[in-house]
Amino acid sequence: MQLPPWHWWRTVGFLIPAISVYTIGLGTLSLLSLLVDRTGHAAHRCARGWSWLILRTTGVDVDVTGLDELDPGRSYLFLANHQSIYDIPVLFWHLPFQLRIIAKASLGRFPFLGWHLQRSGHVLVDRTQPGTTTIAQIKDLMRQGVSLLVFPEGTRSADGRIARFKGGIVMLAIEAGLPIVPVAVEGTRHVMHKGRLMTCPGRVRVRVLPPVPTDGVPVTGARALARDIERIVRSHVEELQAVAS
């Protein structure tokens, strides 16, 4: 679909500068908050404010269903499909939990954003050296009542189709005893398409599905459970796409 060229000028001339200001300002505030709150809870509130500003400035409306299925006092592992970098602000603002992400360690090198991730309890994994340190971090976050957000495809989908969910994070959830919440996201790829330096206003639909318990699941069943979660998310994304078309 051919998009009006003014979307590109709006992105470069307004949105990128505005989001840079949000990132520097709230990133600095989140780092300062860690001087008095080592749990990272205040820093997460800064991240949620950053997310709200980005969505409002871009013109993204979000419809969320399924939150009533969750216990606000529990820790969860949220597994969501990945269409766009806008998935992060959409989910950070609309999931009312203390969220931390599991991401590759190289993100920690980015100014302000990476500094926030490194210091506020997010799990940055060196893929060449995964292991017990990550499991210990996850269990420690659970004790603090924190939930985790992961995109198990490992990359963004350019066309909205779901790629294979990796089993490694499911294995960590089983070992940590963390219930898994499948999350279907549809529409963020139209806001900012993979590989395109342009954003557009849009409507995003998010379905939060009932939690899948991991108690009693053997570690050897991680791959099969990842496939089950993948099928759940795929069916709901396809349903949302059919409704939108």
C-alpha cells in the first residue's frame, strides 16, 4: 500500500526528535530513581510513561482484552508475537504489571535505553554464555513480584505471520515455576513496518490469553510447550487479522 509521503516527513521531523527527548528525559529520571529505589519499580513507572508518550505522540489506539483472566498479585512470563518495535510501548503501557524484558546483552550498550535496562532489573542474556545466572535472576524477580515479557520468535515479522517460538525461554519458565501467558498482538506492523523509517497512526489489538501453568511440566517438555503456546498465539493473531480485513 502506497503511503502519503508526509508520514515520512512527520517521522523524521517530529516523531524521532520527540521520542529522543522522551528517551533521554525519562531514561535519566529512571536512573536517578534507582538511587532511592533499588527494586526498579519507580524506573518501570518511567518506562510506562515513556511508552504512553510514544503511543500518544504517534497516534496509536490500542484495544486490549483478557486482562481479567490474570491475578494482579502473581508473576507471569508473557510470551507475545513480534510485529514491530512498537510492541514494546504497547505492552509496557497496557499490561498493568511490573514488567522486565529478557533481551540480548548488546541492547545494554545503547545510551539511556540500555543504561535503563542494565540497572533496573531487566535480564540481558549473553547468548554465548546462557545458564544458571539467568535462572537465578528470574527466580529473584519472581520473589519481588515482577513479571517477564519475551518475544520468543526472536525477530520482528514483516508480514504478520508467526515464526517458530524458541523453546529456551519456556525451559527457563519451567525451571523457575513461572506460569506462561500467551499474548496476541495485531496491527503494530502497520504503525512501523520492519525495515521502514516511517511511522503511521493506527489501531492495535491485543489479546491476553489465559495463563498456562508450568508446574509439573518436565524440562524435556519445553519444546512441545513452546509449540503449544505458538499455536495459541497464531490462532488468535489470524483471527484478529481476519476481523481487521
